[in-house]
Amino acid sequence: MLLVAMDKPQQVCGLVGIACATDFVSRRYESLPEAVKTEIQTKGFWEFPSKYSEDPYVLRWEVIEEARHHKLDDKKIEICCPVRLLHGINDQDVPYIVSLDVCKQLQTSDVTVTFIKDGDHRLSDPKNLGIILKAVKELVLDTSQ
């Protein structure tokens, strides 16, 4: 979402991020044991169980290389439109602190970070979907005026 907004700022009038995961692939790869990193480089991929599907998640070497080309690290994120970041405190996949880091990096001052105390990574139950919908509606109304 952030990369597209930076690449096409004239086409993006607002962003809603759910469990914002900047540089996630790079961070995930760097946290892996050396044996797994070697396997990914040798085989070209690594499969591991997914909490969200019966099929394994596949981490491909090409994706890791691509992610390295787009790392934001601690750089200023040159986005000027309104941004709403939503993150579950119980997110086991992406630490909620990442949303605060993104907030600090964003150029725009129109940023709201909402933490959902009982929310997980997916924020997919009816209550959380309502929170997401509310954030989208607010942005649409704000940007259409």
C-alpha cells in the first residue's frame, strides 16, 4: 500500500492499513536460522505451516530479493494523503509497534493509529470489520469534500 502510494501519489487520496507490515519479508528472512536461509537460496523457496490455511505458506527467494529493493527501514515515507492504521494488540504475526513506527516515518501529519485491544492479525470478526469500515467511510467522506 505504501509503495503504491509513493509511486502514484496523484491516484491515491487516502490509505487504510490493517496490521501494517513494512519490510516484513526482509525482517522475516533475517530472523530465520542460517540453515533455513541456505535452503531458501539453494531450493529457491521454503515451505512452512500457515495458521490461516491447510496449505503451507511458501517463501520464495525472488520475493525476498524484491523486498530488499523496496526496504523502507527508517526512511521518511513520502506520503501526503490521510492515513489510518489499524492494528490488533493480539497480533501474533506483526507486532503492533510496527504501526507506530510507520506513523513516525510518514510525511503526512494526518495519521491516526487505532489499536484494537482484542484484535488479532486478521481483524476479521464482525466487530473489527465494523471498525475497518468506519475508517474507510471517514476517509471517503473527508476526501470527497
